[in-house]
Amino acid sequence: MFAILLYFIGSVITYFTKKVSGFVAFIFAVSANVMFVFTKPFTLHLAGFSMGFSLTPLSRLFGIIILTLGSFVMFCYPNSKQKHYYPFFLLSLLGISIILLSRNFVSFFFGWELMSLSSFFLVYNRNSRRAGLLYLIASAIGAYGILVGMSYIYANVGSASFNDFIQNIGMFSHIELVYLFLLFGVGFGIKAALMPLHIWAPEAYRESKDPFTAFFSGGLSKLGIYGFLLFAFVFIGSDKFLTFHISNWLLAWAGGITAFLGGFYAIFQNDIKKLLAYSSVSQMGYVITAFSLGTSLGVTASLYTVLSHALFKSILFITAASVILRTGKTSLDDMGGLVKNMPFTFVVSLFAVIGLTGVPPMGGFPAKWLIYEGLIKSGYIGLIGLIFAASTTAFLYSYRFLHGVFLGKRPISLKETKEAPFLNIFSSAILMFILLFIGIFPGWVVDFFSSVIKSAGFEVMDHTFGTLSTPFGNFNGFLVGIIFIVVGFFVTLLSLFFSHKLKASANDTYSSGEALTNETPYHYSSNFYLFIKREFSGFLRVGVTKFYFSLARFFENSADALRRLYAGSGQVYLWYVIVVWVGMIIFFIYRGGIR
């Protein structure tokens, strides 16, 4: 209760305290986050509804991840001058806390809409109307699916309480539960940017306020995953969810396709935020695939991926915001060589990319390893190949990001670029060390998830503080981490020791030995993967977004044709009546006459 009040009061106060609104927002966010973790069950009586609120192991876990990340993002940008940024940010956190605390559909839906609407105002502005409207329309469609599902449950159960629905789950047939799962899945799938429901994400991530994008990707997208896990393992139950063979199979493959296509489209993006946006779409595909397995390994892998994605993607979006702040540019074609100006930003970005691509010792590796183990155990052999292909695209677009921003030849216009603000580097460094910690001590992470896994009806996998064990093998994160850290330390020492003897110009490699002037642009970034683009040019021309817009044009033209039928003329309407009557007479005569 106090957490909800603190978020609301903070949003009001920050509206009137412009000069110190960032500091005030951060204090209120941290205070509310602490109160959230210790929230006791309470009930509100409003308009004839008794709305219960309490924490469950699942909601507590997602609250810790999402709300803490929101505080980190606020800490990075305590002095944002963007109008209404902090009030709407706090309102979005308020909506999230209501969603996670709700034990009834009414308050859950209210929190969902509050979160969507407040985040809309952090996307929409004069220069991003298309992105804002896409996000608003997608959110409205998702909300409609959730609302229809809620209404169906209320009509049958006679209550909006989660507990009443769970207790009466037996009155719903298998087909009805699949129907409800699909309805709620539309809303949750849109928020998680699951293909083909993802079309809002690239535009919204690119056009949202630069500081907020880190939370948009790292935090808000996780609410879709929370919704899926809530419905599958809290409402339906793990035993019954496993009987959804066709639905689970389709969902697993939808996640795999999302992981692959999201990464595939990311490698061709020139806009730094749009590249990371498609990357986020791809990473959510891994989570969907893992949880749809409906096993202990699958749920553990999905939660592990949620945590690691929240960390490395937040780092990368904070990095992107820092680069945009210092250079004023968003296109990779206009960047390059910034490792000289922003070395600390490069280091945290490099470690985040290591986590994203699933390489030890960062937290992305045990998450990917568990996904593969879960797929093997569940018999999804074909899907393993698709997930592996998706991981390959992750390497490609990650190198595209690092090379386009930090490596290569630096443009003359960026010679005086400054390092990122201290708070950005400090926050990113903390997230980086957490990402490293969960990679070295995977057993601790499983302990962190254990209450959620048990409440979902599964046994916790075998583990120690630094190791994981599955039926197919073991992973010693501590040993692997020590090896990588020691090797990395000695390689760094050697490079520093011999750096004065190894002086080389970057000009020769980029100009093939030709003498170039300083004004000649020769940073290789544009059409970076042109050789791949040529091979798949036909496939790239077929896009989901184009399909949706073609469908919209079809309905628009159909409505326009229907509008022309209503000309507003009495004579025209009289002719319509005559034509209908003549048609009816011919029909009856053909059928044997009028009797």
C-alpha cells in the first residue's frame, strides 16, 4: 500500500519541482521499491469490488528486477530537462507495482493500462507521432485481448479474484483454457514484442526518451513475460499447462522464430537504438521458447534469461544514450573510433556484448546453456538449430554495434567527443559487475529463483553456489570465470607492457595503402553486411510491418467503398430498395415460387 502511495505522491511532487525533480524522483523510487519488497497483503473495497493485493514469489522476483532497474535509470539521469519525464516515469512504476501486487483482474487491468499510457507519453512527441501511435494502437489491441479474457472469466466464475479463478479452473474445458491463453497471450505477447506482434517495438525504442529506453527494453518488456508465467503456472498450473501440446509447440517455435528474425533484422540496422531494439525483440524470443517447454529446466532458463537480459540490455541502451548525448548522432555511419574518447564506455559495452552473445564468464552463458539443455530434454531438436542460428545473428549485430561506435577510424567531427557522464559509467559498471557475478555464481541465481520455481510446481535443479547440474552435464561457472579473468588479466598486462613497442597506423588497413587526407571519410560502417543483404534481399522485402499496413489499407479502402454506398440521396436509396425487392422475387421464383 505504501509503495503505491509513494509512487503516486512522487509523480505529483516531481511535476512541481522542476529543478530538483530528478533527485526527488530517485528518492521516491528507491523508497517505494524498498516498501514494495516488504508489502503486506491488503484489500481495497471500491465500487462493489473487493480488490486484494499481495506479493507472491513470482511478483516479488519481477518487482526486484524491474523496479530496481527503474531506479538505476533514474540515477543515470538525475537532471533530465525533458518536460514531464519524471512524473510519467514514476506513474509507469506505479502501474507496474499495481500489476505485480494485484490478486484480481480489475486492479491488474487498471495497472496495465496506467503503465501503457504513462509510457506512451515518454514515446510520443511531435517528431515521433508514428512511433507513439503504433505503440498506442498495439497497446490498445493487447488491452482488448486481456479485457475480453477477463470478461469471459468473470461471466463464468462470477468473480474477478485470481484465487476464485484458480479454485474454479476445473469448470473450464481444455478448449476454453486454450482460448483464454490466446486472448491474454495477445496482450502479453505485444508487451514482450513477440513476433508477429512486435511492430511497435523498433519504432518506440528508437523514438522514446534516451534515458527511458534502457528501462523500456530492460524492464517494461518483462511484464509480458510475467503475464505469461502468471497465466501458465499460477492460474492454469504446470500439470495442466503441459497438456497444451499444440499451443506449447507453437509458442516454442514462435519464440525461436522471434529470436532468429529479431537478430537477423538487427544486423542490417544503421540506427544505434533501432539495432538494439531488434536485439531486444530477439532476446525475448529466447525467454518465450524456454518457458513454453513447461519444465523445471525451461522455467529456470527463462528466468535466468530475463535477469541477464535486464542487465546487459540496460547497459547497452545507457551506452547508446551516452553516445547520442556526447555526439548528437544516432546513425552508425556517422560514428567510429570512439574508444579513444570513451574508453570506459567501451569497456562496459564490451562486457555487456559478451553477456548478450552468451560467452563466459558473463551471465548470458548459463542462461543460453540452460535453454539448450531444456530443448534437448524436451526433444525439440529442430528448434535447437534455429536457436543456434539466432545466437549467430547475435554475434553479427553485436560486432556491428561495437565496430560502428567504438572501432575503426574516428571522424574528424568527433575528435573532441567527451567521455560519458560519470553517473552513466558508474551505473553501467554496477550492472556489469552484477552480470559478471551471475555468470560466475550460477548456483546463487538458482537459489534466488528457487521460491518461484517451487511455487510453479517444479523441483529446483541440482546446484551448488558456483555450479549447475543437468541430466546431460555440469557447468562450473566459478572455475570458468576464474580462468577467463586470469587469462584476461595477463593478456591486458602483456598488451600494456608491449604497447610502446607496437605502434601501428590504422590508415593502411582502411585505405589499402592509399594516401588519404583527414577529410576523407573511410570508416567502414554503411552496408556493413551487404554480402548477406544481397543473398536475402527477396526475404527482406517481405516484412510483417508491410503486411499490417497492407491489411490496414485494405480495410480503409473497403470502408471507403462502403461509405460511397451511403450517398445521402433519397433517389439512390429508393433504387437500393427496388434492387433488393427484385432480387428477392427472383430468388423465390427460382426456389419454386411464392406460397
